[in-house]
Amino acid sequence: MNKMINKADQMSGISKFPMTINGQTVISDDYSEITNPSTGETVGFSPIATIKDLDAAVAAANAAKTDYALLPDATRKQYCRDAATAIEANSAELSQLLTLEQGKPLKGLGSEFELGGCAAWMNAAADFDLPVKIIQEDDNGRIEQHRVPIGVIGSITPWNWPLMIAVWHIAPALRAGNCIIIKPSPLTPLSSLRMIEIIASIFPQGVVNIVADGDDIGPAMTAHSGIDKIIFTGSIGTGKHIMRNASDTLKRLTLELGGNDAGIVLPDADPAAIAEGLFWGAFINNGQTCAAMKRLYVHDDIYDDVCEQLSNFATKIPMGDGMDENNILGPIQNKMQFDIVKNLVDDAVSNGAKILTGGQPIEGAGYFYPITLVAEATSGMAIVDKEQFGPTLPIIRYHDLDDAIAQANGLDFGLAASVWSSDADKAQAVAAQLEAGTVYINKHGEVAPHVPFGGIKSSGFGVEFGIEGLEACTNIKIYNIAN
Ligand code: NAD
């Protein structure tokens, strides 16, 4: 049975992280050990919530929701701004914790960058307005359309960008007047537990709650009658489970699922000029990014040149323990993903692909796998057809642009895609034919708080960010008033 944390536990147990439920720190009898993927060393212990903990969080959120929903918009905006300020003030502690449990470097596009994103998305949520729309005003009366909170929103997050994705879920939810329950990935729960503890103290009691689990609370959340909507970011398989499980309670869903983004390089592109953009489009966060480029189609005319430029760039990027500020890339976050990447590369080689750089795990502690560029990859190889979600990129040679577009669209993914060309009109014409929620031109993977983002096909449905992402955390309510 879980109990409230007491002061002595708090003082002595620096490595035992509490949950936050109804404004209070709650510990559990069972904990899981969280290890550093760079070293294998213990980072801390994460509580394993019981169904009673989940029920307590749901009850707290439901008890808080009416008063919170009735607060003036300006008050909720200020809470979001205060949360952004608190994230910034605690950024050093949170970045370190994130690097220790996730592996990404502190610097560059790593933990400090992620914390910067958290503050930016919190502030952006505060900037948006949800104005009342007057649909009709005449002799028959007045009809107003309002945006009202949905109620209680459950947020389920993955392990790749744990803090940023949590904020992507909760910032619009809180801004729009909902109460929330967050469940982080069991692989990276510690930084979320700490960040939410900080944020929860800013909002009224019960508005912000977090439970951590051993990977079994998600289904209970998605079936819970006290939760009105689930915002989920994670794999396609889990997304399908959630949709089935949420059907009995007719829950609203936003599903941000896996991607297998194609990049298409046209023959007029300049290989030297695009190499850096291609590299980071594929390897931001070591490739462990939903909207990273995961297969690259290059025209035969410049194929060898692009391969050479990319390889040259890749060999300059230091990889190692994220706490060492010289490292720009870290390890793969967990053993399962490490094995997926290794097996996909081995399979590609056994089917005739060629390794340009990397190709073998790095010996020693940690889940280190080098940047691995796989040339002469073809459709039908698992490394092309599946989401690798790690530091490897298959490069596919094409001769006919229509064929490359057909291959890019031929898989059941639709998160993002990109076109690389020196000719803006040609690039735009190709972009128009690509099936994806976002198509980039001469870049890949950028997201911003004011730009709606979401997948099509099996990459999910619904959008986050922008006014549309905020509206997704509301219901429409009509006031139809007689004259
Ligand atoms: P995952 O689906 O294994 O787990 C995600 C979360 O779901 C975890 O918190 C997990 O505990 C929980 N979960 C597991 N089973 C559940 C169930 N039956 N019901 C409810 N919750 C359940 O994903 P992951 O391995 O943590 O993350 C990697 C995947 O996430 C990749 O496919 C990646 O592309 C995707 N992703 C998508 C986006 C996007 O915006 N589209 C962003 C980041 C990651």
C-alpha cells in the first residue's frame, strides 16, 4: 500500500522519487531502479503506482476541475507563465537528471535544449486566446460558440523526449482549463516526476497529478471512466491498444504515433550544402525522434557524392557519456531499442546493403551504437520498411522521381517527409505529392509552438501545437439565446 512521504524519507532518500497526487508527495512500497544508459549506474528509484494511486489522482483531478474551469482565462495564462519560469529556474537540476536517465548530452540539441523547449511551449500556451465566436446575431436571437475545457485529461508519454513531450500534452490542457494526470514512460520517469512536482505546486491542488508505473497503468488510464481524453505519444502498436481500450468510455483521443519519414534528394541538390541538414534531420537525439528522417532516397546522379558528404560529416560528431560536455550524441536509451537497431543493420548487410560508417556496437559500458549509414538499401529490407528509431539511416538509390515518391508513400506511415532541391518550384511540386502531416523543404524535423503538428495514416490523428492544438483540449459549447 502506498503512503504519504514523510520528511525523513525526503531528507534521506535522495534517490527515491515521489509521485504528486492532489498536491501532495506520495511514495509507494514498490520501486523500480532507473539506470544510466551510458554507464549502467543507478540514477534513482521510481515509484510503481497501484490502481489505488491512479484512482486517487483521478478523484483529485475531478474534484478540482469545476473550480479550475471557472477561473478567468487570464489566471490560467499566468499559471502557465509561472510554470515556464519555474522550469527555467530549475533547468540545471532537470537537465542533469534527464541526461542521467535518458542518455542525451547536456549540451547541443540535448537536455538543456529540451528544457528550453519546455519553457517555450508553456509560454506559448499562455499566448493563445480562445475567443467566443458569434455565429449569429439577428432578429431571431444570438448564437455564441465557446471553447470550454473537456474535464480531466490523461497524458501518456514515451522515453525519447520525456519532458518536452509531457509539456506538449499538459501546457495546452492546463491553459484550456483541464485537470491532468501524467504517466511517464517507465524507462525515463525520474525527470518527469521532478518536473511535475515543481509545476504542480504552481497550480491549485489536484489540477496537476503524476503517477509512475511499471508499464501496467496505461491501460487502466485509457479505460478509466473518470478520464475524458487521452493525449498519447508513443508507438503505433500501443496507439491501437489505446484506441480499443478507450472505446467503452468514448474517450477523446490525440494519438501522436511512430514515423518512418522519407527524405527525397532531387538531382539538382548540392550535396555539400545539404549534408549538415540531412545529418541532423536524421540523427537529432541519436535518431530517437518521431519526426526524424528514417529513410533517404537520393537520385543516382548525386548518390555517391551525398553518401560521401554525409559520411564525412558523421565522423566529426563525438558520441559518448552525455555528462561529458564534449559529446554531441549519447547512447541509445535502452537495451530493447539497441537490439532493434543492431538487428536491422545486420539484416540489411546480410541482404546486400553496404555500411559507409559505423555498423558494429561500440565495446564497453552503455548502449552505444555508432552513427551507421547504410548504402544500397532497398525497399523490402526491414531497415527501410520499419521504424529504426536509432542512430542508423538507410540510403536508397533512385533513378525515377515518380518511383521514389511512390516508395516514400508506399508505407503506412505519415508523420513527416522532406524534399531537398536547389529549385523551390520543383521541390514544392514533389512536396504536394507526399503523404505526411508535415513536408519540409531543405530541412527536416523542425517543430515550433505556433505550428500545428500531427501525423496521418498510421502515424496517428489529431494535432498538437498552435491554436488547433489548444482547441483539441476543448469542447465546443453553443449558447443559443432567444431575443
Ligand atoms: P511505447 O508505445 O512503447 O510507450 C509509450 C508509453 O505508453 C509509455 O508510457 C508506456 O508505458 C505506455 N503504454 C504501454 N502500453 C500501453 C497500453 N497498452 N496502454 C496505454 N499505455 C501504454 O513507445 P516508446 O517506445 O516509449 O516510444 C517510442 C515510439 O514513440 C516510437 O514509435 C516513436 O516514433 C513514437 N513517438 C511519436 C511521436 C510523435 O509525436 N508522433 C513523438 C515521440 C515518439
